[in-house]
Amino acid sequence: MRLFCRLSKYILCIILLALVMNSLCFSAEAKKKKYKSSDEELAASIKRERAIGDRIAEEIAKNMDFVEDPFITARVRGIFNRLVPEVKRPLPYNVHIVREKSPNAFCIPGGNIYVTTGLIDFVRSDAELAFVMAHELCHADGKHGIIQMERNQKISLAALAIAIASRGAGAAMVLSNAAAIAISNAYSRDLEQEADIGAVDIAEKAGYDLVAGVTVMESLAAEELKQPWVDPGYTGDHPKIADRIQYISELVERKGYRIHRKTVLKLLRPIITEDKGILVFKVDETEILRGKATPALKQYCLDASEVIDASLQMETPAYDIRLTKWNGADAVSIGVARLMISPVPDSTSTMQDIRRNLVDALGESHKKHPIANYNL
């Protein structure tokens, strides 16, 4: 997905060097055969693609540290297994986790998908991780690695396969190019957009929140502001992140979804805690009110939690958190939804305090996810 694409340059160089060295002694017979049916043509094409992918996978296995932690692998493979039924080409799709601090995901020809531990730590929800893997599955399903190689080398898949099956520097050139495309995600604009759009469709069919496609790209944009990434130069036609956010957002909205980010990002969550007879009501880490831990105050906060869950969004303008009146009493409303009415039982908190604290909580959520147009 070119999620920062900061996979260690050292590791990439080792893989490319190993491909060059090993390709000099790699040989196979290039068999010529006429295929009479589309099924046979598909099978032959997949066989040639897998031959390239298998060689790259061998070098990745030699030079990267794979993670087999049961908890991590169960989570990643559980998500992956929900996505795979939605792809079309009959490849032996598989997902691997590699130990690498940089958030990244990539696929190689033949159906192998790789995600880094940095990516797993970076995403804020399963839905975001699902979108990234769906994006890579679209690259694999659409044969984008091979298409990009054919464009770069200006030869067909059959010729690429023959080069792989031959001795000498031709195989080294092809494999090095394939590895570079895969690990650096050096796809051109049309292939990247096709994978983005396809990922939305796959995620929807698999039952994930489509807003995750927007939020993970916004997080990528924020990260690149902190650590600018220079395009490796394999293609000068890679789409800008801002453009990708725009067309993904538009597609999600056309499908009938509203861009509400807090569920995917796990923000603006009301929390009630009790300690030593004191009840504290928070939204994320921001304290909204406190008082004696009585049943009346607890129920008051539980009722407020339901309104916050339903009505307080990251897209809510601060001016929509309002001081109002209800039957002559001071109150706080979020839009048209009444949140709290004074007096707060067993607490000294005022409606002015509560309104100010809610605005602060909204502002803190924006700081955690700063690259977003919350005013749409």
C-alpha cells in the first residue's frame, strides 16, 4: 500500500543482491505449448506468475524475520480470511507478518501478502488493518506486480517467465525489478487507484467499516508530514495521498455511508470509573465531571454516555455543543440531542463546566487524528 514504504533499505538491498547472485545459477526448461481454452491460459499465466513470486518469496524468507506470535498471527489471519473469499483469481493467497518497525504492507506476484509489525502497531482498529490488506489483495488479484513489471521491462509475462527460467543477468534484472516494485509499492496511478477502490468493495463485502479506508490514509498523510518520504523513482505516476483520501471518501459516501471517524479510531468514548467513593466521568482522557459515587450520579452518567455515543462525533462542530434551557433549567445539548440537565446529582459540576470539558475532549480527539477535514 506504500504505507510509508520505509522498509529497511538495508534489507531491500540484501534481497536484491541475493536475487542477482542466485539467479545466475537458476535454471529451468521453458516449455512451449498451445493452450486451447481460457481456463488453460489462466492456469498457465498463474503458473508463470507464481514462478516469479516463489523466487522473490525465497529471498524474503532468507532476509526477513517472520513473526509467529499466536495472538498477533490469529488477529491478522482472522482478518485476512474474511477478505480472501472476495477476490477473484484462484491464487494460493497467504499472509505473513515480518518484524519491522516501519508501518508497511506489500504483496508479491503469486498471492503472498506481507505486513510489518510496525503496521500492526500503527493502525487503530481491525477495520483499518483490513483495508490495508484488502488493498494488497487487490494488487495481487489484479496482477498489478506483473503489469508494472511488464511496463517497466516492456516485455510480456511469458517473456518475463522465460527470463526467470534462463541463466544469466536477465533473470537477475527481472527479479530485482519485481522485488523493488513489491517492497517499495512502486505502482502507477491507475493501479494504485484500482487497488484503493477495490479495497473499499472487498472491505464492504467482508463487513468492515468503510470509513477505515479514509482514516488510515489520513494517518498516513500525518505521518508523512512528520517523516517526509521521497518516492524511490520506479514510477513518477504514483497518486498523491490527498487525492487518494478524496476519491476514497467520495466512494464511501456514494455507497451511503457517513464519514464518522470515531468508531474506527476508537475515540470520543465515554468512560465511567469509581475510586474510593468518587465517580469520575470522562470522554477518552478528558474529565467531564466528578462527584460522589451514588446510584443517582451513576445513572445520570450512563444516560449521558448513550447520548455521547450517538451524537458526539469527531465531525461535530464545537459550536454544536451548546448551553441551552430545558423546562427552565440549565442544560447542555449536542446538536438537537439533550445531553445533561442541571443540577448534576451529588456533584458540584455546572453545565458551563461540562460544556467546556466536552469541547476540550473534542479538541483532544482531533489532536490524535489531525489530518482530516472535519467540516464536511
